[in-house]
Amino acid sequence: MRVNRGLLGWGVFFIVLGAVPLAVRGGLVNVATVALAWELWPLLLIGAGLSLVLRRTRAAAVGNLLVGLTFGLIGGGLLVGGLGSVPASVCGTGGSAGPATSGGAPPFVGALGAGASVEVTVNCGSLTVATQPGSQWSVARGPDPQPQILAADSGQLRVAFGRDRRIGIGTSGTRWQMGLPADPALDVTLAVNAGSAQVALGGAHVSALTASVNAGDATIDLGGAVGTTSVTGSVNAGSMKVALPTPQGTLGGSFSANVGSVGVCSPAGVPLRIRVGAQPLGSNNFAQRGMTQAGDTWTRGAWDGAASRIDLTVSANLGSIALDPEDGCG
């Protein structure tokens, strides 16, 4: 019997995808264990790397096997409990739902200077971020667990919302609020782990934004942001939507979706170029959005010589990249 190596990864994926629910129903593994399969996502990168290193050799199939196996485990976990069950299994049932303000306690406040960095981590709860006038930031104290201000001075702000599941405290029902200043230029980093984030930074000076979502979701609105030159987003077993601003010059960025989805909204009339990387079991809608393909590059509008333009690189592993999704990026 001759094995088609090109379809080997697909075969392993479907075998494992079906075997996981059967194993759960047969009592061989429990749902809580399977729901943590999304934490294996780094194996996707290892598998992709092996495929590149070993291509043109007989061992090239090893990378495809690893990718197919990992996708099967993660996909099987999602079939058993659904995407919504992943945060619940990770976060537990603790935490109290309620408004972000609590008992009239004054918020945490401070001021940032130009070029400051902001790092925000959300574990299992829900965070809303908005722009506020001036140079001052604020974090509502909210219900327990209280936000943790890890570092705060004129050059940096590091805030953690919720606690890691390994500490054993669930925060899935908790909601927080945060305000970021409009005046100083900021580099913003956002990490959402089994939680949710709604970020609206219109009017803010955001030089660069980096966002990652792991078993959660994030909506990031940069429409109206000023001075943005770089936007990077990655999704692992979750979803992200990003509305890009109109750039002053070239806005560069990259997006990746691993067992998840990324939606990108581009400002009307701004020339756009998208270079597509590896897409094992991935998809995009660039053709439906009127883009022109040349090899692995898609373009829309008069790119060459444009004073304002957007240059992106994307990849999808058992995921999707959608340009200007029908339901928007709000």
C-alpha cells in the first residue's frame, strides 16, 4: 500500500478528532483534561518548523504528523465541550460577576510620558479599555480579585487582571474597566488568557500594539488612533477582531490564527497588501473582498508610491483570516 504523504496530516487529524470524543464517552479520559488540549498549541509551531527543516527528505512527513495530531487533540477538545467551555474549565466557577466599580473605592491612577509601554494581562475575566483625555491612566478597583498593578511610573504600566488558574482561584465572572491616556505616545501589549477584552483606543497615540489571545476573545478598535506604525496579533483557540487606523505613512503588521479566527477591518480607500504565510487547513476571504493575487501576495488599491498604506503578513493553522468581516470589527 502506498501512503500519500501530502494527505497524511489530514488523516491523522480526522482520526484523532473522532477518537477524542469517543475516549471521553468511554470514560478513558475526563472532559477537564481534554479541555486543556489548547495548551498544546506550541506544538503547531514545532511541527511547521520540522516540515520546513526536513522538506525534500523522507522524514518530511514528521512535521505534518505532529501538526495533524495537535490539531486533532485541540479540535477534539472543542467538540467535546465547545469553545465556551474552555475558559470555564480553566478558570473554574469562582469569581463574582458585577460592575467594575465596587463600594465607591477610588481607582488606581497614574500618569504616563511619551514613549511609555503598557502591558495588560487578562486571566479568565472580562476587561473593557477606553481612551481618556490627558496623560493619566486609571484602573477601577472592581470586585475581587483586585487588579494587580505590577509596575507604574512615567515610562511603564503593567497591570494583571485576574489570577492564573494554577493558583486555583477562578475569575471567569469578573469584569474590570481601565482607561488609557490620549496624549502620550504608547506601546501597548495585551494578553488575554481564557478571558475577554473590549479595547477602544480611538483618539489615543498608539505607536505599536501587540495582542495575543489564548482560549478567549478580544475586540480591538484602533480606528481614530494616531501614529500607529505596527500592529501584531496572534490567536490560539480563540478569536480576535482588529479595526486598523488610517496610517500616516506605512502601517506594518502580522496576524496568525491557530485553531481560531482573526478579523481585520481596513480603513476605506487605504491601499492594502497582504502576504500569506503557511496555511495548513486555514482559509481567508481576500478574493471575496476584491483583492488581487500574485503568488502569495494580495493587494488592493494603488500600493506603489502611496503616502498612506497598510502592509500585513498573515498565517492560519486550522483557522481563518477574514478581511472586513460582514459583522464588522466592533
